[in-house]
Amino acid sequence: MIEVCDLSKSYGSVAAVDGISFSVESGKALGFLGPNGAGKTTTMRIITGFMPASSGSVTVEGFDVFDDSFEVRRRIGYLPEHPPLYLEMAVFPYLVHVARLKGIRGAAARDAADSVIVDCTLGKVADRLCGHLSKGYRQRVGLAQALIHKPEVLVLDEPTVGLDPAQIIEIRQLIRRLAAERTVILSTHILPEVAQICEKVVIINEGRVALEADLSDLPAGRSLEEEYMRHVGGEAHDAVPAPRPTATHDNAFVEGKEDTPGA
Amino acid sequence: MRNALTIAWRDLRSTFVSPIGYVVLTGFLLLAGWFFFNLLAQFNRIVALYSGMQGADTTWMNLNDAVITPLLSNLSVVLVILVPMITMRSFAEERSQGTYELLFTSPLKVHEIVLGKYLAGCAVVTLMIALTLVYPAILMIYGNPEIGLMTAGFLGLYFMALGFVAVGNFCSALTSNQIVAAISALVILLLLFVVSWPAENAGEPMKAILLYVSVTEHFRNMARGVIDTTDLVYFGSAIGAFLFLTHRAVESARWKA
């Protein structure tokens, strides 16, 4: 269970996040949407205890991220926007190192690394340097490090950004598998991804929550794309024509995303 | 403590899979060898000159004063330049390559991170100084230096280097740019070297303060072979103070704004 309550964060006089509240029940997957610069990454960084909020509170599995940050960090796996890889390390030693940082000791650290290498199908590259991997593999190693201590909560910041279509499908399948037994917050620009993986969606815009709804509760006959444009695009976009077939939309959003790297 | 060792071990390995560890070590040993060779050659020349003169008093000439003490002084200046190159990566690189997020979202205490980074730097300077022990060993094989004085001198150099690592780590904790980290550490260390210059003309409380803060004043005693608790306390408190500042600098990212 993750509860975000009236969360605000300002950088100087600029409010990146301005009083947002939402919650995710245990075992559910939340799609976290919004345009670049809406405050998604800031919110995720606060949830994972990387940076403090200016005001408001976040609890993860009942622990406050500010007061019980240590307990929260033990329970969260986090894949930041740029996978946190030590480029001069090979994949296997890197994962063993992360396992130790997460508090796994002795031979168990190697076992944990072996197990995520299987989960994320990294066997072929286990001996290669992180710096020599393709973007898709880096993303998968990033996902592996987030999973290594078997966290109850996964926070994934744009996990499919910059990947080719085949890699996107693979990562998406992996996330769907992971989401079955964990609480997941997934930020993305690819709307069909949310429809495929998540039960719930939160759209934020300019630091505020524009929509919080279960996907099943979305008004009948209205697609997620329409819903997104209604809340993010403003009045001008209300007149968006009827949606094209989903497949076309999928591609349009994938391509669009590659042109505009993350915020 | 185990977390600190995990971090230290990774940092140490990363220093020696990149060229920086080898470049710094090679450069340090090359310069140390050059200093040693020239100081020893000069000593030999003077001894030969004096022994040619009848009735000349040569008892004041010894390897400790003529070779070891100046060698240590020269090495201390080299360390001022090289230690910032070793420590510049410690925090700045984690910030710039995004692994800071891994460290700070892992269940680690700030002091474990700071200690781990410090231990990694200490391991590198320990290796550097241990390798220069070959010079006193050569003197012991071919000459007759005072072992106690040499030990005190090298201990002084070592404590000083440990202090430099703490300063370097602190500078690296303030920025994501390694060049900025290296230059600011270099400037602080050079200032600590020359801070006592105006002491002679300064009034009393100021004079005592400048002399106490200066690295040179404390190191000079130890390089001559004198171990004084004041000097040990000085290096110990400098290390403590800079580790504390590093801790605050790193922790400040978690302070509520």
C-alpha cells in the first residue's frame, strides 16, 4: 500500500509538485501519466526516499518515507529514469554489489544475482561490462537491480523509454509478470502500456493530480488517450477526433516518445 | 560497517579498472624515485667532498637529514596534487552517472556511505606510501640510517595523506563535477600548506591559530622524526572534521527544504 497525501515539492520558487494525493493498494499496479515536466520523476524520487518533500506525507506499507526512510528503502525497488549502472563493472558483479547494498549477505547475494539474471533473461550478458550493453539490456539490468532484494513495492520511472519495439514488448511482459505479485508504480508516456499492465491510472499535470481512477471506471466508450488529452491537453484537445485503431496509437506514442527524451 | 566495506571495495576496484589508479601510482613512484636518486647523489657528492679535506668534521652528515627529511617534504607536495585526483570521483562520479540514486534509495546509513568512500581513498594512499618504503629499505641495505626517525617521518606522511583524502572526499561530496571537486580540494590543501606564511608578522592569538592550522608546521616535526601528540591530534581532528563535514554535505540532500 502506498499513500501519497498532499505532497508538495518546490525547487526555489518553482513548484514541481503541488499538493498531490493518491493511493495504490497492495498488489495493484498504478500507471503514472503526465507530460514531461509534470512532476512524475520528482514524485517518484520522494516516494523512494531519494529526496524529501517540501510538505505532505508519503507512506509505503505503513512506513513514513521521511521518518522511517530506512524501512521504506528496504521494501522498495526503484528503477530511475537512467538505470543506475556502474559502467566499468560487469553485470554479474554489479548485481552482487547491489544485493550487498540492499543488505543481502554472503552467498545469498550471489544467489540473488543469479535469480534476477534468470528473471530478466540476462544470462547472455552476465559477463559483459554494463558500459558495453545496448540500451535495452541496460534497462533490463536496471530492472534486475530494482528486483534483487525481492521488494514488495516497485517504482519504475519510464522503463521502456528509448527501447526498440521488440525490447518494449519484452520489458512490458516482464513488468506485467512482476506486477502480478507486487505493488507497482509505473511512469510512462506510452498509454497502451498502462492499459496492458495497470489496474489504476493517475494523470498529473503541472504538479497537480488531473485524474485518479481505476481503469475499469473510465467512462464507457472513452479511451485512455482521450482521457489523457482531456486532462492534459486542455480545451483545444477536447475536439480530438475519434481514436484510430489502438495499434496505430501504440506506434504513434512509441515514436513520439523517442523524439522527446524524458523530463 | 559491512556496508561501508562493500562500498569501499567497489570504489577501490573501480579505481584500478580505470587508468586513473595506475596513472596516479606510476606518477607518484616516478617522482619519488627521481627525488630519492637526486637527494642520494647529492649526499654522496658532499660526503666525497668533505672526506677529501683533512680534519673536516663529517659527523653532522647523516642520511636522515640529508635524504629522508627532504624526500618526505617533496612527497608531501606531490600528495597535495595527486590525492585530489584520487578522491575527485568518490561522490561526484556517483552523482553524474546516476548511481547516487541507487546508493540513496538502498537501506544504507549516510555514515556508512561516507566511511566507505573514505576507506577506499585511504586504501589507495596506503598502497602509494607503502610502495615508497622501498627507498628507506635501500638506505638500510647500503647505509646506516636511524630507523626510528625514518618510521616517524613516514608515519607523518601517511597521516597527512589520510587527512588529504578526507578533504578530497568532502570537496567531491559538494559537486557532480569531478574537475570542480579536484580543483577545490587542491586549493584547500595548498591553502593549508601556506596558511602560516603571515604568522611571523601576525599578533599573538592570530599567530598561534595560523601555526596550528598549517599542515606544514605539524608535518615538519614528523618529517624530522619527532612524534608529538599535538601533531597526531592535529591530523586526527582534521580527518574527523572533514568526515563530519562530508557527512553533513551528503545528508543535506535528505533535509526538508
